[in-house]
Amino acid sequence: MKTFKEDIIKIFRDERGLFMIMILNFILAIALMVFAIVNLNPNSAVVKIGYGDIGGYRDGVWFDMVAFPLLALVLGVFHNLLAIRIFHKRGSGMAKLFLLITTLLIFGTFLVLIRLHGEG
């Protein structure tokens, strides 16, 4: 636990770029979570829960859409903790790459949700 605290302090003091990407990742994940929760629509009997190139849109129940807020929590909190661990093991460059890939995943999830919301 001591090295975890030291790594956070070192990131805050020395690695401003990594710290800013961590904050951006967290803010985008919170925005994704809020967007996903607002668009759950529990009054609908059938909602669009997925898209496949061959079969088109898949119908399901609104409870299946709870996966998106949970994904946002994983991407926002757990991936920031993993980035600190990667920073400790591999350095700043790998941690930045990991967080940039996570940010792209968040943007992709936003696109999927917007597309599903538009069809539902």
C-alpha cells in the first residue's frame, strides 16, 4: 500500500501528462455512466440492446442495458488503478498508452449507446 501511495504522489508531482489523462478518463467515464443511466428507459418492454452486422439490431429488456453503467465504472475507476500499477511496473509511457486506449473504449461505448438510443 505504501508504494501505491508513493506512486500516486509521484504521478501528481512529476507526471502531469499522465495525471491529466487519468482525470480525463475518470470524467469521461462518469459522463458515460450518467448518460447510460439517464437512457435506461425502464418503462419500455423492449429496447435495442445490441447491433450485429448480419442480424441488425437485437431486442431485449431494459435491464440488459445496465451493463453500460457498470462498464463505465470499470473503465473509470479500475482502469485508473491499473494505470497506477502499470506506471509502477513499466513506466509512464505504458500507463499513458493504456489510458489512451481506455479513453478510446469510452468514446466507442458512447457511439454504441447513441446509436442504440437513436434506434430504440
